[in-house]
Amino acid sequence: MVGHFKHSPANTAEQQVEQGALGQKEEPLIQDVPTRWNSTLEMVKRLIRNQAAIKATLDQQQHKLVMLTPPEWEKIQRLETLLEPCRYLTEILGGEAYVSCSVVLLPSVTCVV
């Protein structure tokens, strides 16, 4: 679904129009990238935040996408809850202002758990 919007400027523009009509901040969707640790979390957050605009946009288009069902949206929300604590660790371990190996891993892990 994210690819549908990311690979077409016209689809992205339609989505932003719907976001504006719904009084939401106009923001593009984010596609996860395997080499960016928190990109899946950010993608999920944007999907959840823009669920209504995505649905409204896709309802106006002819496409072959299968819309997510309410139970699937619930799974995505649970995924966000699951990934959020991991964000903290990846930010600590990926620090640029200090040497990452100088971070004591055990206190960081126990902080999240």
C-alpha cells in the first residue's frame, strides 16, 4: 500500500489533498528500508496516523490493492507498540555523538524491558 503512494507523485498528491480535507498535517508515507533500523516503525506510525486519508484516497481510485481489514489495522497498531521500545535501543546504539561501543548494553536493555 505504501509503495502505491511512494511510486506515484499523482497518488501522493491525492493523498495530501485528502489529508488537508480531513484537517491532518500533509505528510508523505514512509517506506521501510532494511538498512534503516527504525524505518518500519516510522512507516507503521504514518500508516496509522493517515489511515482515514489513505482509505479516502483509495476509495476514489481504481486500483488492484486489497484494503486492510479492521483486524489487520489492529495488528499494525500492536506492531507499533512492539517496535516502540526497540527505537530507544537503536537510537542509543546508533549514536553519532559518541562511540557506540562505549554504551553499556545491559542497562540499556533493562531500561526497555
